[in-house]
Amino acid sequence: MKMTRQERYEQRQQLKAQREEAARIAAEEEKQKQERQDIRFMRQAITQAKRASRIGEVPIGCVIVRDGKVIGRGCNRRNTDRNPLAHAEITAIRRASKALGDWRLENCTLYVTLEPCQMCAGAIVQARIPRVVMGAMNPKAGCAGSIVNLLEMKEFNHQVEVVRGVCGQECSQVLSGFFLGLRKNKEQK
Ligand SMILES: [Zn+2]
């Protein structure tokens, strides 16, 4: 049976629609997979933040992931180390660079519980990290969108893909819980 021109046209249109639908579903599945992975690694960053809290440090944690594997971890240790550079991100970047044997952290995603400061945002750009996922925003010190946005400035030679608000509430609660504990301690003294 020979198809008419109109029928052939309709068949092509139908096939095209089916292909587009399949591509849309695949993209959606990929997106959901990415979201699940982001939550999973942000939870690991939160674990790092809680470690900081246990040693009396403001709870901020960071992990760096490449090919689905954590290659660097860090938590805030500013007071413990008496070092203004001892931020979670800097420690994680140092460890990840050591693990890779390269200062360029290509194909890596950095997860951090709180929006990075100017030093850490600068280090992220210097390390050429392509993707950053953050939890809570930091209106008073954040340099990834709050005060300035060093990660997405087109004037620099490197721009970062930024995802904000992953486990944001949990990240904020870890921080507010810590400060509440400090205030209670003070009142008891
Ligand atoms: Zn910092």
C-alpha cells in the first residue's frame, strides 16, 4: 500500500514528536539524577560542618567531588588552627589538588554548606572549579551572589556554574543551632 504525500508527512511529524518526547524524558531523568547526587554530597558537606561544630567552630563544611567520588573534604578550623585561611573550602581545595596532583580542579563539583566568602570564591576561580553547589546564603559575607558574585563574573577568565539552596534549610539550621548553643552557654556562665 502506497502512502500519500500527506500520510508520509504525518508519519514524519509523528516520529519527530516521539524523538523529542524521548529526549525530553531523558533530560528530565538526567536532571533528577543530578539533583539526587547534589543532595547526597551536600549531606556529606553537612557532616563536615557538624565536625566543625563539635570542636567549637562555626559549622561550615565542604566536599569536592569528581566522577562521583569525594576527593577532598574540609571543615572550618579557623580558631583551632589560629589561621584565617583555615576555611572549609580552602582545606578541601588543598586536599583535592593533592589527590589529583594538579592545581586545576577540572571536572570537579564543590559542595559547601554556606555561600563562600571572598577568599574562598577567589580560590574556586583560581582552581578553575567548573561547578559549585551551595546550601545556605550568607547575606553579610557571601561573595557568590549576596554581596558580590565572584563566581559568575564574565570579566574573569573563568566562570562557575552555581547551584544555590541545596539542603539550604538544613545548612541554615546547623548554623543557627550552633549560635543558639553559644548564647545558651553564655547565659549559663
Ligand atoms: Zn571562606
